Amino acid sequence: MFRSWITDLPTDTPLSLLVRHATSRWNIETAYHEMEQALGLGDYEGRTYRGLHHHATLVSAAHLFCLEQHLNPKDQATP
């Protein structure tokens, strides 16, 4: 299957940057799926915008914490 992307980046943009932009959707979808399944983004059943905003903010903070722990794991042997 041939895939193509249309971009408004300059013609002298490095290939690595083009690939990063082309594959960024996968990263976003993966993060959203993790927040929805593991952190409960889709579990809110309230009726107010304030409550939804509060819930989404807490889920986003929890996702940021999990991402930080994944990218910078602490050495368990060091006290």
C-alpha cells in the first residue's frame, strides 16, 4: 500500500523531521488509548462541564506521571 502526506513544511526539511511528523499520529493514538483503557478517561458519567474538565485534568496528570516513570525509571538498587 502506498501512503502519501501533504505538508506545508519547507522543501529543505530533513527526512528525519518529515518521518517524525508523519508518524506522530500513532503516538497520539497510543497515548489516548492508554488514558482511556488504563487510566479511566472514558469512565466519567457526570453531567457538568466542570466535572468532566476536572476528570480529564486528573487523567492527564496521571498519564504524565506514568510517562515520566516509564521514560526515567528509578534504579531500585540505589537507596
